[in-house]
Amino acid sequence: MKSLVNSNVVCDKYSISKRTLCRWKLEGLPSVKLTYNMVRYQLDEVAKWIEANKVKTEVGAE
């Protein structure tokens, strides 16, 4: 099993707030729930999810 990190590590790595992380989780961000109040993340899975869910901008749009 790959190493799991807590929400603080994810927020620091991507410079996001806990609120944003919670919103991403509701939108489908992969996480592992260990107990009722302990959630962990795999950084490689988080990176894949972020890349797949980037907002696409139109080329040449101003």
C-alpha cells in the first residue's frame, strides 16, 4: 500500500484551504476513510484527480 497523508499535507502541497479540500472531496477527490473522523489521501491519486478535473479554457478566448 502506498503511503497515506493527512489533509494538512495535501493543503500545504497544493496551497489550498481545508474548505477547498472538502469541496474537492465532495466532487470526487479520492480519499481513504480509516475511522469516522480520520481521512487520508494518496498524493499520486490526488495529483491524477487534479489533472483530470482541471478547468479547460478555450484557446484564443479573451
